[in-house]
Amino acid sequence: MERLPQQALPADASGGTVPPSAAIALSVVLPARNEQGAVGTTVAAVLARHPQAEVIVVDDGSTDDTARVAAQAGARVISRPYGMGNGAAIKAGARAARGDVIVFMDADGQHDAADIERLLQRLDDGYEMVVGARDGSSQASVGRGLANAFYNRLASWMTGHRIDDLTSGFRAVRANRFREFLHLLPNGFSYPTTSTMAFFRSAYAVAYVPIVAARRVGRSHIKPLRDGLRFLLIIFKIATLYSPLKLFVPAAGAFEILGLGNYVRTYMGEHRFTNMSALLISAGVLVFLIGLISEQITNLTYRRDG
């Protein structure tokens, strides 16, 4: 990780120098929507531990005093005229950040500013992204915990690497690497999923640091009934972002097995090849061909010249 030259280290209030870790060119981005109850405390906690950091609060169309509270706490506030989504706020913050390293964290009080240094230390070990992985006690509900565990196992199978927390919004990244994938990030939820899979797909090193997340202050913006289908789509996004053939080949194989099985059944009983068998076998071929096309599109998406 690039640091300021030794002679450029700033002085602290006692006349000494700030430790090297505090001299990192660091930006901390907090997406916020109606988080006036926690955003001020969160910003203050970050600045207390990293006084040289640039703290950016992206106010995503809040109807309360989120922007004012954040500014009073010392943050640079980017206000959006209306709510565009968590992912849109992340993209706005990433574009505006001036640091070589960006830390993304929630503004609702879940994430501990003390853990930022632990993420940065892992970046020093040569990683491009370091994610704060929540333990079981940090999940918002049993259902969310089970869903996240399923996503982690699926993503681990897809990538061939152990993924401890696919959906954690607390992460440190090298800014230039993260900006390569801004065009892939959704405007709504699941930016963590997309960015994690994009880093793995591009052979950027990703590490996980265990953290304990507190209960959020205020009400969650995620509603199970409204967002349930969106989170189910994460499963398909995982596959299509990393290796579409791992999704399409099993699906194609299932159609082929059903088609051949139906053919054997009808041939043994009626000595004929039915339209249903032809339809199922044809569907298997089409699904496989679509998978090949998707794989080629994915390869082009992640191509980096030079």
C-alpha cells in the first residue's frame, strides 16, 4: 500500500508524528439514507481513529437531518436529490473519493471504526480487497443468516475460494481496482456480491477479517417481502458474474437427462419417440449454447488491455 514519504508524516497534537498507518491516503465512504440517529457518531468515531482520513457521507435522498448531522461531525457530504439506492451511493462515493484506499462501511452504527485498521493491515499484506466477515451472532435474523450462509457456500463453489461473507458492506479496497468495476455495480442492494465476484474473476486477491457487527440504529431499509426476490437473484448474479457455464451446464444436463429418460420410458412402453422427449433434449442443447455465449460475454466484460 502506498504511504506518504516518511518526512511528510503529519504531527499530532502533542508534537510527535502520527503513526505510519494513520498517514495512509484513506477515504471512508458511508452511504446513508435517513440515518440521523447514528451517522454523526459513526463519522466521529472514524475521525477519532483516523484524523487524516477523508470521510464522505453520501446522503441518498434522506428526509431527515442526516446530511446536517454528518457535516457537523466533520464529514464531506454528497447529497442526492432523491433515493437512488445503496449501490448508487457507493458508486458516487467511490468516484468522489481522493484516497488511494477506500473503506466502505454502513452509517447505521453496525460497523466498529476500530476494525478499519485491521482491514488496512491486511491490505498491506498484498491484498486488493479486505472484507469484514460477520459471525453468526451479527446476523440481523435467523433467516438472513441462513440465506447468507447459502450465498457464501454457493459463491465459494463458483470461485474455488473460501468466501466467509459475500454480502458484508464493510470492506477496504484499493481505489483504482474498485473503480474498474463501477459499471457492473447495481444501483440497489448487492453491491458487495458484485464487487467480490468481480475481484475474484479478475484474479485480484481478496481476504477476510472476522468482525462483530452491532445491531443497527433505527429501522432497516431491507424488507423481506419486497426484497426477497432481489436476494434470490443474487444466486444467478453470482453465476453470471463469475462463470456462467457452472450454472448453464448443470441446467442443460438436467434437461438432457429428462429428455433421454422420457425417451427410454416411451420407447419401452410405446415404441416411439415423443414430442416431449424432443423438446427436453432440444432445450438442453439451447441452454448449453446460451451458456457458451454468456461465458464469452463474461470474458469480454472482465478483459483488461495491458
